[in-house]
Amino acid sequence: MRFAPEAFRSTRVETTEHVKAALLATNDLRTLNAATLKANPGALPTLRICAARRQRPSCGPAKLLDWLRPRHPGADLQRAIHALPTERISR
């Protein structure tokens, strides 16, 4: 990360923290209920990306964003998608 521009590094660090917080709040996606989501509304973009990755494991970030944008207009998905792991998620 030292070679990346400062703006990219700071955004990446901030987004990674959002993803970590979402995973902690949902017990690594094991506790998904209304109370958890009401208490952590910032976790929704991360959860949307995780669900999309599970449905379309072979798609890269750009294709996932193209698929998600019409389904969730106005959602801040761009930041969340780049903080998730790039390896395939097994079922």
C-alpha cells in the first residue's frame, strides 16, 4: 500500500474499517436480524456486496456494481466493494 496515492490509502483504510465493523456487528454474517440491522444501518452496503458475491461468485467488482446499481439506486456500494476479499466465496 505504500506505493498507492495518499487519497486511495486513506479511503481504503476507512472502508476496511467499515467492513470490519459490519462483520463484527453481524458476528461474521451469522447474526442477521432486524435488530442488528437497525442498530448498524451502515452495514447494509457491505451486506449487499456480500450477498451479491455469493450469488455471482465469478463476477469481479465492476460487474457486481453493474448488477447491483439498478437494484439499489443511491446506495454507496463503490467503497464497500473494494474492501471485500477478492477470492471466491464458497457456498
